[in-house]
Amino acid sequence: MVNPDIEIETLAEFDRVAARGSLSGYRIQSVNLLERTFALLSADTSDAVFLGCPMEPDASAKVRADGALVFPPVPDLPFDPYRGLLYTPDELFAGLAEGYESTPDAQAYAWFQETKADGDVFSSMLRSIHDDAISDALDEHLAGTPVVGVMGGHAMTRGSAAYQGAAELGRTLSRSGLTVATGGGPGAMEAANLGAYLAPAPDEALAEALELLAKAPSFAPSVYEWARAAFAVRERWPAGGDSVGIPTWFYGHEPPNAFAGQIAKYFANAVREDGLLARSTAGVVFLPGAAGTVQEIFDNATPNYYESRSAPAPMVLVDRVHWTEHLPAWPLLRALARGRAMESRIALVDSVDEVPAALAAMR
């Protein structure tokens, strides 16, 4: 297993290590080294790996001669497959003023649409490298952090009582010391990330933010107006709390929400789904949703049933009528759990107000 301490992901880290005279054995990810030629020529770079690091030709020749592996940047891509850090909302929505189609998020989705079925092994390799780099960055960001997943439908609109409830839940969970992780999209996911974002702000900030957001209830018909309303809230309260969004370009017609402090966006939805649930070590809350949320319930139930990720993580389903009558996932989940370790780790509650106590009871 590679020691994460040998990964260099910023120019400041590079300068600190290079000053010691040796980069031997380090993995340098997507750091622009065009202005670090002297350092590269001076340092020992044997057994180093350079992943997508621009550098001058003479520096590249020298490090290769040292025995370093050099994976050069891939030209004309709307994303960096070797990135060492998670995305931020500002990064994915850069250029929004010119229209959502101009943003890196939209451009990456367009590239995915063009290449996902063309059979080109190079395109699929780039997607796989990117997603693996994102997983590595996500693990580093969440290391040692208690994470609670909040799942729910994308159709939940701003201005609704359900959206307000999901936002209040995200705020409560964040204030209790948990890191909120969602699927990173609109609807219930955005609401939970919003609540976590406003956790450090006075209580009245959430009501004001909900009023501002209600002017653009959904990302349809205009992603631009929907995203602009979110950034207006961020500008009103710039010192937001942290949370994680884990969306996918597989559903790229749904934009990521702007309230997650860190965004782990994937091309492969299966990797994204499993990774989100696996990292929710403090439990998973399932708000009312449709097919996607039902899938997530049983994606999470399976490793809990077999205890393949060690002890079962808590699962809380919210809205008794929804999960027993509209989409009766609860009776099946309860039947699966009967007589197994996960039986004491599942709960059904009527409202989001009951979630914190339900989670606490299962810790």
C-alpha cells in the first residue's frame, strides 16, 4: 500500500519537498512545474512518478533519465484525469456568467456523451484514471471523519416543506459534528448540503436562504438561474460549513449543487454509488425518493446483511407512509434484517426531526 504522505498535489507541497533535494519515490499529481525547471534539474527524481505535470522539455528529459515515470498532460480534455484534489463548486461552475454550457461541468458532460459509446479504449482509460484519482482524493479528505450519508430524490423542489426539512436535517447533523455526504445533485441532496453549509450561520440564515432559492425552484428549465440563485446565497454567507457532494456525469443532465464544500464527481455511476455508501460510516438517512433511492437502500443493505464492511452501519428511512405504502421498501428491509446483526441498525421514522435521535440510538 502506497503511503499517502508521498503524494504531492500542490505547488507548495512540491516546493517544500524539493527544497530537501530529493523527490525520489514521490508521486506528483497534476502540479504545473513549468516554472520549477531548476528544482527538477537539481533534485534526485529517481523512482518518482509525474502524473499530468506540465514541465519544460529539458526538465522532462532529465527526470526520465533519472528513472522517473512521466505521464504527460492529455491535450484538449475538459477535465484533468490525474487531479489530486476534489472539485469545488467554483471550479465546476467557472464561466457560469457566459451560460452553463460554458462551464467545466457542462463541457465534461458533453465530452462524456461523445465518447461513452465510441469503443475507444483511450477514452475509457481516461475516465477510469480520473475516477480512481477522485476516489483517492475523497479518501484523503474524509480520513478519520465520521460521515453520515443523506439520500433522497432529485425532484424535491426548492420552496417545498420537504426541501426545508432536508435542509434543517443537514444543518442539525453538521452541528452535531458529522460530515454530511450526499449524491451531490439537486433536490433533497442540495437541501442537505445547504443545511450543512449554513450550519455555522445564525438559525435565521436558513429561512432567508430558502426564500432566496425559492425564486428558482428547479434546475429545469434553466440551470443558469438555478445555479445563480445558489451562488447568491453563498455570497450572502461566504463562510459556509463543509460537506461533501458525490455526483456523476452519468446523470449529467442534472447539475451538481453549489453547497457542497468538496465535490467528488465521477464518470462511472456504479463506482460513485458504492463509494458514497461505503464511506457513510456513521449511517445513512434515506429521505423519500423514487427508483434511485430504493436502489440505494438495498445497495446499502447488502453489505450490512453480509457484514462485508465490518459491523452494519445505521440506516434510517424517513416518512413511514412513503416507505410502507407508496414504495414499501421498509417491510422487505425489515424482513431481510430479521435475526441478523443489522436488525438493531435499521429504523423507520415519521419525520426528519426524529433522525438525529434514531442515529444516536444506534451508535
